[in-house]
Amino acid sequence: MSTRQEEATWTTLETFDVEVSSPSNRLYRNGRQQVEVTVKLRARNEDGRIVPLSEEQKRSVRLIDYNSGEVLPDIPASGTVATGWGTTSVRNEYEFFPGARDGMPGQIGPAEGYTFVVRYVQTVDAAPKRIGAQVRRDAQTVFKTNADNVQKSIEAVPERLPSFDERATSVEHGWESQRVVGDENDWDLRTVDYYFCGLSINGNRVKLREFTVRPASMFQWESTNPASEIFSFTGFGTPGSSMAQYNVPAAFSDRRHNPISMPSDGRGIVVLIRSNGIAQSSAGNVHKGACDVDARDEFGTDHPLRVSFKSSSNRNELVLTRR
């Protein structure tokens, strides 16, 4: 008998378990963070002999809604779930929800005849969901760990996947400035400050993965007088980057500050530059309002923020607010 024929002859799933294999069964409902789910199977034929699943059978394993038996939809090509729940076989770049679970699945060697299939779930739903699995033995037969399928004695009750904000009761965005060019107490020209933007949840620091300022630069002159030549403007640096980004006319190119002398892993940076010698009336098309900040943390959660000068009469300090 060929191996292909032999693999197709199993009749019983002795083991068909669905287990959470990431550090926690919790996940933020941001559509990006994942819970890792391991499906563990061991099949036997009519003679009671362990029979390995074929590659086609392993590829057929899908996660399902345990209660309804419906297959969870695949994650969109964007990698982000926009509605409901989704599943994928691809591990993305975002960290799992912190935690340590007792009784996590151990590594069982091939000699013991187990097959492991790893999938990931993501959601934007607030309610927990019970997750099951299904496997297709052949064109006619599908096995499910499903509440309506108890006669096969293979149902599994997976861990519940709670919602976004149950523990995240306190979210704070840090905003710390440091003088990098000029005297510490000098508010005059040619000084540069870095404003570091960080994040903490319940007092624990969380890294930012993305930090984009739109537009990249904003300007403010010392006064509203069109002849005023004393001004401040900004740029920004993404987490860990050593180069700042700007959106300024050519006349301001030599006023930009680069490279970033203090890149910060996990924090974005807004660069505040004070300068003079270019009249407001000849500045050209520059942005004079606040800038939107799109930040995303290591768990995949977006943080919409806004950066602006402290007031219309204070070009020497920046403030960060939520939008």
C-alpha cells in the first residue's frame, strides 16, 4: 500500500484538541493583535494503528466558531480585521498580549504520532468567542470540534478570547523634552529640542512601532507681523530612527536638524528647531496649524494624537493631545 493510500485510511481522531499556545488567551480588539491557536490531532485506522495526516489533510485544518460550526474567515490581504473575527496561518509583527499560561501545550515528538497545526486569530469584536477546529479527511468527510457534533466524541472547548479594554484601564502618552543643541536654559535662536513620545498601559511601558506626523512640519513666527524673521518649526523621527523627516520649502533646507543624535527605540520624536532670518511674508507655503500624529504600539493598537505649539504666543514649547 502506498504512503498516500495509507494516509487516507484513518477512521478515528483519537485526539482533536484546540489549545491556546501564545502566552495569553487575551487580545486587544484592534484587528491586528493575535492569539496563537494550536490544533493537535492524532488519528488511528480501523486496526487501531496511528496514521499520520497527509499534507493535504493538514492544509485543510480550519478554525471555526465552536457554537455555530462556521469557519472563521481568512484575514484580509491588508493584515487587519475590519469586522468580526479572522484567522490566518501567518504570524504577524505585533506582540502577543502579555501573560503566562499554566498548562500550555508541550512539544510532543513525531514518534508519538501527533500532528500540530498552528493558526492565529484576530478580532475587532468586544465579546469573547469560543474557537473550535475542523479537518477534512476526504472529499466527503469533515471532522469538527463543534457543540453539535458530540456523537464523535472529539469536541474541544478552547479558551475564551476576552476583549480589548478589560485590563487596559489606564493609557498614558508620555511627552518628555530634552535640549540637544544650545544651552539648557537658552530660549534664543539655533536651539533644538527633542520631544519624546512614549506610551504606558497601567504603568507598564509599551513600545511604539509606528509614529507618523502629518504634515511632517509646522511653523510659527514670533509674531503675526509679516516682517517677523524669528520662527520655530518641527520635524519628526520614527521609533529607533536616526534621521528626521521634514516638509519644508527649499529656503529652510539648511535649517533642518539631522541626524537624530538620540534615537529612541519604542518612542517617536518630534524635533523643535528655533531659527531666524526668513521673514514670514517670504516663507512660502508652510503649515502653520497643528499636526496629526498616527502612532501604533507593539500590540497593533492605533493612538490618534495631535502635536501643536503651546499657544499662538509661545513657539518655544510643544504640546501633545489626543484627537
